[in-house]
Amino acid sequence: MKIQVGGLSEGLHRYQFREQAVSLELGDQFSDLVDIDAALQRNGRQLYLNATVRATGSFLCDRCAAPFTLALSTTYQMYYVQDETDAGNLDPAEVQVIPPGLSSIDLAEDVRQMVLLAVPLKLLCRDDCRGLCTSCGTDLNRGPCTCPPEPVDTRWEALRGFTDEKSN
């Protein structure tokens, strides 16, 4: 997934890539293709890349442990400069210094990192996932369990009247 930048003319250049998730070393969760739409703007000695990355992964829900598929889409930008002084006031996380005369830029590692960062910390099969019953393990998305309701702790009942009085 390389873009030839040696001899690249001034202006905007568009690229599309489709890579196997295995070749990007994304792990077992990703088995499909990863699509990348990139726009590279050359302005003198500076290159500006804006890329959109789309991938699909297979995960287990953190609440109900059911397998589900999640489509991920993320964008990132990167400035490629030949000297750190060319970076100016740019965010250092979005700047890579490249040697003069570099013939190509490899996007593979940046794309891999962006896909992995796009995976949510809390993996849910759906937003309203009810999870599993803590007593019997029944999937509450499929229906209620037959467990008796948990007993109410009566030690806190005296406080219930306090909150009711306070709200009036």
C-alpha cells in the first residue's frame, strides 16, 4: 500500500486501496478486506494526506457474549515533511519527517493503527443489549429468565422517605 511520491506533481492526487486484513496484521477479528480512500496534496516540499479507512470485524459482545459483526470507519490525516522546521505549528502526532528524495510512502502501518484505534473499548452487539442474568446466565435479549427477583435490602428503606420529602 505504497504511494509513489518521487516526481509527484503539485496538486491533489487521489488513491484507492483494498488490502487483505491479514496483510495488515490486524488479527483474527478482521478477516475481510480493508478499504482505503486517500487524497494526497503536494505543496512544495510538504505532502498532506487525508485518508478514510473502512473495515469490518467480528467480535464478542461484552454484555451477552454473542458474536456480532461491526463495520468500522475512521479518517486520519498526516503531514509528510522533509525537515522538522517545515512542520511549523502542526500537531506532532500528525507529522512524519521523511528524507529528501524518498520515492514512496507506505501507508500500511498507519492504516493498521487507525483500524485498531477505531475498535470501541466497550464492544456491544447493539446499544440496548440487556446482557446476561447474573444468577442463571440466561441471555436477557432473548427473553426474561426464571430467577426470582432479588430481595430488597430493607436497611435502606428509611432513606427512601428522606428522598421523597426532599423532592417535594
